[in-house]
Amino acid sequence: VHLLESGGGSVQSGGSLLLSCVASGYTTDFYTLGWFRQAQGKWLEWVAASSSDGGTLYAPFVQSRFTISLDHARNTLYLQMDKLKVEDKAMYYCGSSNPPVTLRYPDYGYWGQGTQVTVSS
């Protein structure tokens, strides 16, 4: 399985970004894709996940600012991030797991290279 993230960039606080993750190489129609992030000097943190069976999960800090969506036909995961805060600055990674939807890092066996999100005040 190969994952390719895109959409990161630099925005000011309060701005928006749309991250994308294109997955390829699946031998099944049933999978979970999730977004994680890692700020400099901090642990990897889960953000949100979506499964091909329709399940979604969000980390509490998202507070309705982020929306995850999965285009199953295109094997593409999106993360619409609105009302970005300085503390959202991090490298955002896409990971692949099996259903049901999960935010447990050890459940993810495949990872992309990440896309950098920078938020300035």
C-alpha cells in the first residue's frame, strides 16, 4: 500500500487548508485511513480517521474545526481544516489500517511521507 499526502502549506491563524491522501495498492475494498500529526519535539498525535464501512472518529481537540471525508471510489482521504490555530502546526501523516475505524497508532501498518502544515499568528 502506498500513501501520498498533499495540501499542506502556510496559513495565518483562522485560515483553512485541505489535505489529501491518495492510497494505492489495496487488494481489498475494506480499509481505514487516518490522519495523524507530529509537532516538533512532540509525540505522534491522532487527528481523525475514516473507514470504508462509513465509520469516522475525531480527536477531542478537533472541536468541529476539522472534517474528514473518504472518497472510496478514488481511495482518497481528505481533511478539511478550518479555523486553524498556531498549535495545529505540525507534519501531518496519512496512515492505513483495517476496519473498523481506529485511532490507535499500532493498528496502522502503512504510512505516507507527510505534508507540513504551518500556522502563523
